[in-house]
Amino acid sequence: MYEHCVKRTLDFVLVICILAIVWPILLLVTFCLYFANKGAGVFFTQERPGKYGKIFKVIKFKTMTDERDGNGNLLPDEKRLTKIGKFIRSTSIDELPQLINVLKGDMALIGPRPLLPQYLPLYSKEQARRHEIRPGITGWAQVNGRNAISWAKKFELDVWYVDHCSFLLDLKIIFLTIKKVFVREGISSDTSVTMEAFTGNN
């Protein structure tokens, strides 16, 4: 009942209220990234699977430049990640444009994070259950390790959330997310500034 009816209505109302508060931050970040990204743009969209695997375009602030080496290949992430981009990512401000995705109904405020479409055939039957509900801007896996935990653990937490989705759990995740933003935990994995690609074995 909550996930199918109440959750969507609450998300819509909350996003309107959040946007009314954070629009000056969005404007400032847009201005800063315009210069920091060296002409690479401020936003980027990327196809992601939503509920039941339906593809949509997620919107995020762009935190990296498009700098390339002499052969035309993109430089490693850690070399393209700008100082302001690192701060924006560590505070999760780069996720704020996804509020538009929530308004459109592509996403929810709370849910499993939308990952890359090429991962779809790599999931086990159990892992694929993460797509039974709308993906979220933050979720149970994000407040329990984010990029610092393994893919297997992340998917386990996602499926657990699908089975236990409730108003009280969402409220808990919101408060834990706020705490994580201030503490800035789990932004990177042990070997990358973001998270290694999922290969179906990790």
C-alpha cells in the first residue's frame, strides 16, 4: 500500500518543498561548474534502468572535465575530477538534479540507486529484484556503505529494502543520509574515486 500509493504522493510534495529551499544552491553550483569543467558542461544525462528495468535518463551535475590524452582517450577519473567536483560529489550535491527525475516519476527519493543498463543481464534472479520498485536518489545501501562495500553486499541491501519498504524505514534513511553527507563516508571504494564496474562476479 505504502510503496504503490502513499510513497509517490509524499515524494512529489517533498520534492516541491526541497526545490523551493535549495534553488539558490543549484544556481550557485551551476555557475561554479560552468567554469570548473572547462567547457565540458554543467549537467549530464545517462540512461539508467528504472522500475521493472524501464530505461530513463537520469540527470546529474557533472563533476569531471572531458580532458583527454594525446591519443584522444579520456584521462582517468581521478585526473578529470575537479576540486569543486570532488566537494560536490562528497556532499552528494551532484545528485540534486535528480529531483527532476522524481517529479517526472522516473525515480523516488528513497530506493535502490539506478545503475547502468549493461548490468541488467549480469544480475542474478535475486539481485534483479532491486528493480521491483522505483530507484532512488538515496537508499538503504547508500547509508550502509555506499561505494565502500562490495557489489554483492550492495545488492543484498537493495533487495532487503524492496522487501521492507515502509514510511518509518524511509524516514530513517533520510536522517542517515543527512548524517552521511556531513561525515562524507563511503564516497569511494578502496581502489577507485567512485566504484569499480560490476562484472557479475564482484
